[in-house]
Amino acid sequence: MLSEDNVMLASNVSASIERIVSAIDDWEALVIQPKHQTFEDDINWPNMLDRQVRFLMDNFDRTGAPAQAGALKRLKDLESKWQQYKVQLETLFGEEVKPLNEKLSKQGTFDLERL
């Protein structure tokens, strides 16, 4: 039989999980373009960090020549963006996922990393 406390816990956990999933989706959209389905979608949706890095690295690989100063500057810009995104994700996991896992663990349920 479900107690009122269990129903309340389930409701709170569900809301927390929905908030976390939404935040992860928002973060993911900074790093990749989830709307890309086909090669033609590059025209319709802007490339995000993953494709920008890939384009730059492909150009480094193809030319065989020393990297130009502009390309190296762009690589530093992209690395800086990645570091910002990485901190955002680490903050999300530290401030949202970890406390929820601890709460679930205290209740004797699985944490999100094991699911």
C-alpha cells in the first residue's frame, strides 16, 4: 500500500527528473544539433560545437600544410566554448543529479547513474 509520503516523494522525484532531463536536453542542443536528420539539414539548422570542431579538424587533416593562425585562433575559441559547456554540465550534475541520487539512495531506491 502506498503511503501519502511515498506518493509525495514520487511526485517530487518525477518533477526533479523532468527538470534534469530538460536541462540536459538544453545543454545537448549547445553541443550538437539534435534537429539534424539528414545531410540536407545542415542548410536548415545551424551547426553546433561538434560539427564546428569536426569541420576545423577535417581542414587541418586535408591540407597537410601547417595550420594557419586564423584556424588556430578558431580552435582556441571552440576549446573555450567547450570548457564553458563542460562546466555547465558538471554544475548540473553536481547541483541537480547528485542531490537527487542521494535522496533516492536514502529511500533505498536506485540512483540515476545505475538506471
